[in-house]
Amino acid sequence: MVDVAFMFPPGGRIDSFRHHLGMAYIQAFLAKYGYNSKQVIPLPGSTLKECAEHLIATDAQIIGFSCYDTNLYLIRSLASHIKRKMPSAIIVAGGPTATFSGETILTHIPEIDIVVRFEGEITTLEIVSHILKGTPDCLDDIKGISFRHNGSIVRTPDRAIFSSGEGKERELDDLPSPYLEGILDGTEDAGILTARGCTHNCTYCNFAAMSRHTIRFHSVDRVINELKVIQSALGTKTGCPSMIRIPVHDDAFTINTRRAKEICKWIIKEGLGLNLYCMCRADNLDEELISLLKQAGFVDITFGLESAVPEVLRNIKKVCSIPPEPENDDYAPERRFLSKVREGVALAKKYNMETAVSIILGLPGETPDQGLKTIEFVRKLNVDYYAHNFLGAYPGTEVFDKASDYGINVKFSDSFLRYNTTHAYPAPSIPYLRNSSIYVEGQKVAQTLLQIFAGGKTLKSTPGGGITSVVVKINNSAELSNIFKWLSHILAVNGNVFVFVNENTSHDELTKIIRTSYAAFLPTERRYILGVLSDENAEVIYKMPERKVIRWKFQFPLVQFTKYPDFADKTGRTDTENFPVFYLKEKRDVNVLAAVSEISAREAGHDEDASGFWLNGVFLDGCRWSRSVCPALELRQFIIAESGEIQPCMTGQTLGGGGDNIQDTRKRAQDLYNKLRMDRGCDECPVDSRCAKCLFPDPISPQEYCGIQRSSPDIAGIVIGSKLANTVRTLNE
């Protein structure tokens, strides 16, 4: 019997369901008082319905979500599903967004019953105790919550932050450990927490506000004992504990350098052999600490930079909270801080650690030139990676309260259930570097789209029952609404939706498409809109249009295979990256591909596999030449044509219509496959075991397709090799 079921839905840069360390702390606290709980982790590729049913199947009376701006849309959808199936369930939301936007959540998401503000252990225990003992009407006795009562929202007084009274160095030790109490076994990749909070006053940070700008610690021996549990578990599971990187979730692990050094020395003494990574404040690092971090297993270190401009750093109180003296202030603390960032990165590199920094563009008082100065500072640091962020003004922060003082506009969106921030200047126009988070994310999107163009199975296993990727060619808002509502039932949570629009589609229309997806409860934020451009050098070019925040300069030219050399010569190098998609438009394209593959295989000195040779692009629906059966049978990704009909691939024919039962559509594909096996004589064919048996081999006939499969086995090597090379390389360039 489970009393409480927890779930941490994905969102933002967290792309899958996973265990949440904060929830595990609450679980351990509940267990101390005799209550059973469980974190529910759906299979990758699960639909919204499957995720909700996993929660309902626990039979828990109380369901809790960890809530951030990035996953609130998904929590809304899950809560709606749960309440329809299980109206008696009490749904609770906690976390940063629940803390500072609790009343907003209750106003806009009627399925959520209670929000927990700030730390959740004691508050959740009291909620569970009241509800399971049958006294839910006494919730107003519980500090730190907001809830509905008789049509109104009740907000109780804030709860004081937790303190054991045992002294600052072990102030958190009275909270049971998720690892030492067996809530987490150490294999969940949930990380550890050695301290809670931050004493700095950065005006943009709601995490420091969560701790009310205080810091409290676990004892060093508690930290080491938790790491031992993780080491033992990973050693048993993988045979090599260092194969997985373990995050230290402290807001700033090195804020107390003496303690950080002590923890490192104990890790070294115990010989734990783990790989760790953390966030650090650069202004209190020295070489001894960097050396100890390296010896202790820290392989990755991130410094919070935010801006390279002293005046901007003062505005956000990153280093100093004293107001500047007009005309006279030399911003010495900020200049020292920037010097320490340079020094910290250099030291980390000296000890062969991976380095990263985070920046925020659009900060209070920042100008475009100052934004460019920050980018140039990052370029010269030569870090491995940097987080290219734009200011988001979150409730609970000083920036949110004083945004208008700096020409920053903050407005709540009923559609997106979050506050949108408009900066004082167009911050997204500042160019990003190739080692930025934006570029890396764009590469991942490019990889996904190339896989759709190429067809076949994706690189990641998705055992859940949802559709992983969809291309939608419909632009009409009313029709899109119906399609999105249908997809909301069958799309995998965090699945990919690419909407192809005319190149002249306005910004307002693009925004309307996104709003329509939210209104339909589409369970993903991975919806991307691509303009379809006409081009004299290509059949068509698919290009990501410039949006308000993210401005990827990637495009996907669809080029007839035999004309690609001309295309490459005419386009040359630009600031836009081309990811070519080869189109076998005519029979001669297929014949040339067969000839190239035979020559390549002959030169490689083998007969069956030319995968050592690849072309700078993927083949449109190249899955027809793979050695796996046609992916249309599984139908995990498909195209929705302008007519609303479902096609299994870009050049495929209709299998059904949008709105059809997806299992019926898969059955039609299976029936068609069974028929073509008989018509083509596959059972007697010598290459049956390595032939994809494409349902729609246009532009060649089925007979010609079979003939090429028998006579040109090396095509598979080039097509598969090109797909792998071009989809994997996008993440490594």
C-alpha cells in the first residue's frame, strides 16, 4: 500500500522522467513516521495517459509533483488526466514555482488541490497526516501551504526553515538520508546534497530565495556515508563506479572552502573512485581546492559568471550589494571577481578538468554592447561549454519586483502558465558561440530531424507506447487544434513535433501555433516550427525561422542526389549550417547510388558493407535500404500531410487519417506488408533476412527495388553509414 505517489515530470533541459532528490528527502521523512511513498518513473516513450495510469495504479490517495516553470504545463496535463479517472485523489505541488506562484497555480489549474511552499518535509508530513486520518478540513492549521476552501484560496503563514539545533556544521542531519534509509539505492543518478541554500543576494535567483538567503550543512561524515552507498551500488551495477557522473546539487559547493576541502580529503582518503561535478563560486577558489577537487573525482566544474561587465554585476548583486557611487565607483569587487573567474578556469584546465560557465543576457541595466562583451569574455576563457541563458524574471526575486525600473517587461501568459520576460534590448540577437547550450540544443534538434528525414529506428530505446516524432504539414489553426488534441493522446511525453509552415508565416501566426499546442494539452515542449522555402538550387529548404528567444541558423536542403555537387558549389560557406537531405527523385538517382556503393565497397576491400564510407548528408527515407524491416510496421513516427492523412515517411503513401485509432493504422501497415511479401516472393528471396521490404519504394517499382536489393547489397552500408555519421556528428562538432 502506497500512501503518497510522487512524480518529477521532465521540462527544460531535463528531458526524461527521473528520480528527484528533494522528493526523496520528503520520502525519507515520511518513512520515519510510518508512511509509505513511491517515486513513479514511467518508461521512456510513455504517453500522458500511460504516465497518469502509473500514478493511479499505486492507489495512493495523495499524489505529489515537483513543480518548476519548465514542467508546469505537463503537470497540468497529468493532473487533468488523474482527476478524470480518480476524482478523490489529492494532488499536491511543491518546488520553486509552487513556492512563489502558488496562488497562480491554484487559480489556473483547478486539478491541483494544495501547493507546498519552501521546504517540504515537515509540511508534507502534516498534509499526509491530516488527509489519511480523515481531517482534511483542518489544513489551515498547517504552515507553508496554499489551498482552496469554499471557492477561495487560503494561504497559511510561511513555515520557518528546518534546523536541528545541532550546530551549523550538521544543521540538516536530523533529516533522514534518502540513501542511508534505502529510499534511493544509489543507481538513480539523483546526485547528493551536502548543503542547502546560498547566502548571496543575486537579484535574479529564486533558488537562494527558496532558502531565504541562508545556508545549512550536512555533516561531512553524512556526506561521505551517502557517497559510499552510491559507490557500492554503482560498483555492483556497472562494475565501475566512475562510469556515471554524480551531480552535487549544492547551489555553490565551494562557498565554504574549508568544508569543501575537508569533504574532498575524506573522499580521497576513502578511495571512493567516483566521478563528480558541481557548481562553484570562482571568487573563493584557490589552487589547493582545485587540486583536491580533481583528486576527489570532480571531473567537471561550472562557474557562475552571468556577466563580464562590472556595472551589470553590481546591478544584480552578484558580488557586492552596496549601491555604486555615481561617477566615482571603480567596481573593484566585480573586477576581482572577473579576475578570479579567469584564474579558476585556468586552474581547472591545468588539472585537466572540464570547465563551464553560465551567463545571462538581458540583465538589468545591460546594453547590447555589454552583452557582446560578455560573449567575448567567454570566448577568451575557452571553456568546454557554457550555458547561454536569457534573463527570466521569476516571482520571489528582486528582478521580478523591480523589472520595470530597468525597462524590463514581465507579463503572465494564461496560455503558457508562466511569466514571459521582455528584455530592455533584444538579447536573443546577441550571437551565441559553438560551445553554447543553445548551439548544443540546436544540434540535438537537427539530429532528431535528420533521423526523421532518414527514417528507421532512433538511436534511443523508447519502450513506452507513445509516438516519438511527428511532422505536421497543416497550418490551418482549426485543423491544427484537432490534430494536436489527437496527438495529445498518442504522443510520447516530450516527443518531437515539427510543424512545417510557409516561409512567409508571420510571427503572430507562429505564436498562435504554439498557443494551440498548449490549449490542446500536447505533452511536450519539443515543438519546432520550420519554414518551407523555395530555392533554385534545391527541391526545397526546411529552415528554422527566427523566434523571439532561440535563433538557430540551421537549414535542411532537400537536394536531388545527382544534383548535390552543383548545390554544394553554388551555396558555399555561409553563417547558416546546411544539413543536406538527399532525395532519390528519379531512377537515375537510385542507379547512381548503387554504382557509388559498389565502387566504395570494392575500394574498401570487402563485399558486404560499405559503412566505412559516408556522404555529407542523409538519404530521404533511406531506411528502405537498411537491414531492418520497414519501420512503418511499428509506426513510432509519421507525417501528417496537408490533407490530414497519415504517411509513415516523407515519400510514403497514406495509411490512415489524423484522428484514427493508431492501432488500426498500424494494422493497415501490417496487412500491406503481409500482402507485399506474398506479391514479391520474399519467403523464397535469398536476401530476405537483410532486406527492409519497403512498403513504398518510389520512384522505382517494387520489382526494381527487389532487383537492386539482390544485386547491390552495399547500398545499405553507405545509407546507414551516412545516417549515423551525420546524426551523431552533430553532437560532437
